Amino acid sequence: MLLALLCLMPAGCSRRGESVKASPDAPVVLAALQVQPVRVERKIDLVGTLEGKQEVTLSSEVAARVIAIHADMGDRVKQGQELVELNSSEFRMAVDRQRASLAQVLAQLGLNRATDPMPDPQETSVVRKASADLADAKAAYERTSALYEKSVFSKQLLDTSEARYKVAEANYAAALEAVRNLEAQVANMRAQLALAEKKVADCTIRAPFGGTVAKRLVEIGQYLREQTAVMSVVSTNPLKLQANVPERWYPYVRVGAAVELEVEAYPDTFRGRVARVSGAVDAQTRTFSIEAEVDNSRDQLRPGLFATARLVTSKADDVLRVPASAVISFYGIQKVYVISDGQVRETVVKLGDRMGDLIEVTEGLSPGEWIAISELSRIRQGSRVQVKKEG
């Protein structure tokens, strides 16, 4: 029996070796993609906080007590809408007093309304009377002087006529000066009346622009001093996004460039445009600032939201892109499987920007090469493959 087994073993080994040679490993069937350059606009990833394009804290310009509040936190307001009303009774009485004083001075000038233009001083009744008296005194003096030369009138009468003439001249000058003083009083009283009327108007605090009330800072019955903050208003459309951009992108960022941004509160993508670009680079951070206006016509966004954005620059390059799923990472090294003559070759690559499901390859691949995009777990260096070409 031992002899029989020994005789059978070589035959068995020979048949096993023949079986291996007769059935080589079958190639792996997979999908592949030919890498071709694509023209791509460069985009920059940014982060920032949304702010209102206009934001202001309104203050009281007069000292008075709050008697009404017409808007509260979160309310939408229009430009000019009443927000807070203060007690204006004392200021209205001051207006009435100023109007009465002004009317009294206007009457001396022969005017009826505060809006009437100032008359020519020569046309006022005071100056006309003084002018008439001066003309009469002058004529009398000239007659007396002529008769005195003919020895008709005495020197005493001449002196009396001359004195009367000089008094008339002085009265005329005084009348002109009085009218000018009255005109100055009118100008001063008009200014005081305008100031009193402004204080009445200041008792109603209005929205300087359309937006949303961010904070209400007063209560009804509260006495406010001048410059006391009463309400904060912020505009919500458009909003603005301020962000810092690395200095190497300065030549490629222009006003009007498109911006796409996202916030955690919504799955939507919001769009905007670069409105301003800083003219200087920060020496500490090596960045420059931009300000983008973001459309919020749907009224979804709010000031203060944190946003991630992508800025489209004017820089465009021809790049090689591959599916991100075709890249294998191992201990910080990125590789792809290049297919050549039906065999796999592991190739180390360097990656650039990610663009959705695609990723840029900056080094390691050449245009026209084929890479494996499926069955990656079944292949390795030197594996034989059968390509099902795609793309």
C-alpha cells in the first residue's frame, strides 16, 4: 500500500500544476474614466456674519416722557413710520409763544404772515414818515436860507430852520436803523420758531428707513433725557456679508463678482454680489476685506446669522478633475488607479479644490489617461482589468 501511494503522488502533483497553468486569474471588470482638462472659474471659500446694510439706534433729541409706543421688537416698519411718541405739550406752548412774538414784530413792519418776505425799508410806514419829514425840513431850510440872504429872515430863524433840518435827518437815519433792527428780530424769531417746531416734531420718533425693529429700549411713562436710546432698527433687504480674502486673490476679485452663501438655518443657497473691495491689505493678517450685498427678498435671512460663502473670481484655469470617490487616501497619501495596457498602476497625486463630487488633481495625472472609478476594493498594483469605459 505504501508503494502504491508513493507511485500515485507524482501523478497527483503533476495534475495539480497543470490545472493552475490552465486556469489563470480572470481580469476584474470595472468602469474607467479618461481624464481631460476642463476650463474652471476659480472660487474662494469664505466665512462671515450677515449684517443689515443699514443699522441704527434711534435716540431722543428732546427731554420728555414717553406716552405711546407704536412698534416693538421684530415688527416690520416702513420709512417714516411712527415708532415712539413723547409728550409734546410744553413744546407746543413754546411754539405758540414764539408765533405771538413774531406776529407782534411783523405788525410793526406791516406784514401779516410769518412767511411774507421782508419789505424794502424805504417802503415801511416808519421810514416813509421820516422821509417826508426830512423832505419838508429840507425845503423849509432852503427857503429860509434864500430869504436870509435877501435879509428878509433873521439869523435866528435860519438857525432854527437848520436845526429842524438836522433833526429830520437824524430821525430818518433812526427810522432806517429801527426797521433793520426789526428785520433782524424777525430773522431771529423765525429761527426760534423753527427750533420750537422742530422740538415738537422730535417728540415723534420715526423710522429713518424701512426694516425691522431689532430692540425696544423704553417703556410707556419713562422720562427720557436728550440722547437716550429708544429703539434699534435694522434693514433686512439687502443684507451685507463682510469677509476677508487672502491677498494672493487681490487681482482677481472685482466689484460685481457673484457670491453664493449658505446658513445653517436653511438648506437653500442664497446669492449676492460683491459691492465693495478694500483698497488696502491688512499687514497683520495678509488679507483684504470685501463686502457683498445678499438678496433677501424672500425675508428668510436675518442679521447676525453665520454664513459660509463661495466667491467667484475672475481667474480661470484648465484643470484635471476626477470623481472624489476614485481617490484612495492612505496615511495622508492620495492615490488613483491608472489603467494602462489592461493593468493597474497605483499613482500618487496631489489634490486641489473640490467642486461638488469632483476634485481637482494638480500633480500626478496627465490628460488622456484612464483611471478606475469602480471596483477599487478589488484591485491593486499590477491587477489585470477589463475596462468598461465611461465618459
